[in-house]
Amino acid sequence: MVIGVTMVKVVPGQERTVYNALREIEGIKDVYHVFGEYDFVVVLEVEGLSVLNRLVDTIREIHNVTATQTVVGAEL
């Protein structure tokens, strides 16, 4: 299991539209609307890095998403 966290920036005023699109994507565990440089923090839980990569690509393709940044969880 791979856990990723993707920060998502959107066009101002389009937060609800992007939020609704994010909630429909399989593999997204949680979506948090936040204040600051990014508009959302999205928690991803998938079977492997290749699936995570495809999922982040899907997020980037959502209309009104302008930028993303992803970090991948590591075991200690």
C-alpha cells in the first residue's frame, strides 16, 4: 500500500467544482480544503507507485486545477 499526499491549487472561485470532481476519483481517501498556497490537501491510498502516478495525472487533468505537489509516505 502506498500513501501519497497531493496539494492542489485551483482557479479562484472554482473550489467547489474541483472538490466535487476529486471526491469522485477512486483511490482518494480524503480531501481537505485549506488556506494558503494550495487550496486542497488530498490523501491518496493506492496499491503501488505506478497507480499513484496515474492518480496524480488524473488530478492534474481536472478542469480548473492549476498546480499540484505530491509527497509519498515512507516507512520508518
